[in-house]
Amino acid sequence: MNSQIDLDFSDLKATFINCTLKRSPEVSNTQGLIDISKLIMRKHGVQVNEYRSIDHSIAPGVYPDMTKHGFEVDEWPSLWPTVFGADILVLAGPIWLGDNSSEMKKVIERLYAHSGERNKDGQWAYYGRVGGCLITGNEDGIKHCAMNILYSLQHVGYVIPPQADAGWIGEAGPGPSYLDAEGGGRDNDFTNRNTTFMTWNLMHTARMLKQNGGIPAYGNQAAAWDAGTRFDFENPEYR
């Protein structure tokens, strides 16, 4: 069956943002899941970029360049081309207090800063790209964190494939983390399966979008709506 499917994805680019709270080179358990996914991608030609957000001076806020809004330093504008130039974006991070890390929240806010920009077809700028997420932690919360991330990505324009999230959690309370030998995270079949499925679904969906020129530019063009086009919308109160 695989012989009938093009498994060369060398026309695709992917960016992984690790939203750990640990600066490099401190060990990040989230990195363990990223490594699984990026290895599969690189085996099939995807150009992969990755960085830890905490290694960079990314200012909080919802504007493309926060130095224009009171911050002396903001590295987001220099990181933005790598994010926007990727067909696939994977946001990865740990669970803290049952929720996404502060770094994850900050990155999502900065993604939102560009959500009002438009592409050449008058659609929101993120159209035609796909997004997914990876989560690690020591208590329940994977689905809660994934819901927040995936909702945020689709809200600004990313396409979310089936099963676009994966994660690993240990026992409730203090205990081994994903990369700790005694924790069994690396050998967890459920996590390994979901991470693999997520990776392939991201690549397949990105390929379909690229081959078809992204999302068709009808019914979703903000510029055309602003100009009066209504794309078959009718207000039922006036029928």
C-alpha cells in the first residue's frame, strides 16, 4: 500500500517550538517527544527548524513587535519568518498546575499578533498551514492543554488534522518524567503511537494543502467581505 503513496515530503518545512521552562542545555522532557516527531519528518525530507522559546527574549503581548509598545528587547520579529515560513507548526510544552506553561501562553499570544494579516488571496495569513501539539507532565491535563493549543491555532487560521495531539504523563504527584529511565515514558506504546500518528497526519495534510494551493479562496476572504461580498449569506430575519 505504501508503494502507492508519495512519502517524499522534501517540499515541506516544519517548525517545532518547545515551550519548556528550562533553558538550554538543561534536559527538557518535552524535547523527547519532539525528537520522535522530527526524526520521522526528517526521514522523509521535511526541513525541520526548532527552538526553545525561553532561550530567546520574546516579550509578552499581542503585537508583532513589542519594542514599539514599551519593551526594550523583543526577539519575536526575528523568529517570526521561521514560524510563518513553515507548512507545519508544532507547539510543545509541559503541564504546570494543570495547564500550559507561561511560555506556551506567550507564544500563542504572539502568534495571535499576526492573525489580522492577510495573504495574497485576501484570506487570513495563516491559511494553508497545519498545526499540532505535544504535551508532557506528571499529572492529568494533556487533553485540557491540547484543547487550548489546537483551538488557538485553528482560530488564527491553521488547519488541524485528525489526531493532531500527543502526550505523556506519569503518576499523579512527584515522580519520574518522560525521559527518566524508571518512568517508562520512552516505551509507552500509547504515546509512541499517538506521536507517530500526529506526525504523519501533519505531513499528509500539509501535502494536500500545498498541492491544492491551500484553502480555496472563496467564502473566507476578509477583504471581499469588507467590500460587500456576502458569499451566499442571508439573514433569516429578512426572508
